[in-house]
Amino acid sequence: MSKSQVIKLKTVGRVAALLLLLVALMGPWFFDSHPATEETCSAPLVWIGNGHCACLVSVVELLVSVGVGQSSLWLMCLIPMLPFLSTIFLILGRGRQTLWIFHLFAWGLTAVFSLFFYLLGIGSADILLRIWGAGFSSMLAVAMLAGEIWAGKRLPDRESRLIAA
């Protein structure tokens, strides 16, 4: 496989991962619960048991509802957006190892962030399936990290690795 083919394949894989991350960011990540009865808990709310009803919130909805500058909460929601920035940097600035390291750091931070919010839902086994956005994002981030590291090790020399970054 030629270097240009490797570059195209990695770019297509990275763009596909960003599209999947966008889907994950639109899925539910958080839940805001309040006391209720099962009869009064109707869609779009979900019954989580133990006398509580919850509203499922995605990262995108949280960013829109909080708004930039209104709270420091919006800064935390920017963490899963880092892979978008790092991928753009990688595509535009070919051959720089520091950009690839930043790219790995961005996906790693996204993995930790999304896994943290997914594990917050452990209190209720039913809610874990309902906050699929955070779970999908963490699996995607770990897969991207593994793929990037594997692809970096598969290339024979440092020069080829940097060109394919």
C-alpha cells in the first residue's frame, strides 16, 4: 500500500469516527431526575424507578441550554469536541508528530470524560442503556485510540509515520 493510500485511508477513518462521535454527542449522556410517580412520568421523560422520573440530556442540548458564558459547565462540554479540533489540525498540518500526540490526547480525554459520565449512571441498571450516548462515545474513543496507535506502529519508519499522521 502506498503512502498516499495510507493517508487517504486514515483520513476517511478519522472523518467516519467524527461522524459517529457527532451521533454519540446527540444521544443521551446525562439524566436529570426528580420525584414522581410512574403514572405521571410520560414521554419524553423516562421512569427510572424508586419514585423518580428523569429527563435525558445530550451534550448538544446541554450546550444549547447552558449557553456560552452563562456557566462554567459549558467548558466541560467542550472536552468531547476536542477530537474535531485535533482531526482538523492533523488534516491541515501533515507531518507533525506533536499534532498526532495532541490527537491521541484529545481522544483519550474524550474517552475518560464520557466513561466517567457513563459510570455515573451505575446507580440504576436500567438507566445505563438509556444513556447510550456516553457509552457509545467512550467505546468509540477507545477504539480510535487503539486504531491510531496500531496504525502508527504498523508503519515501518518514523518518516512514514509522520507523513501518514
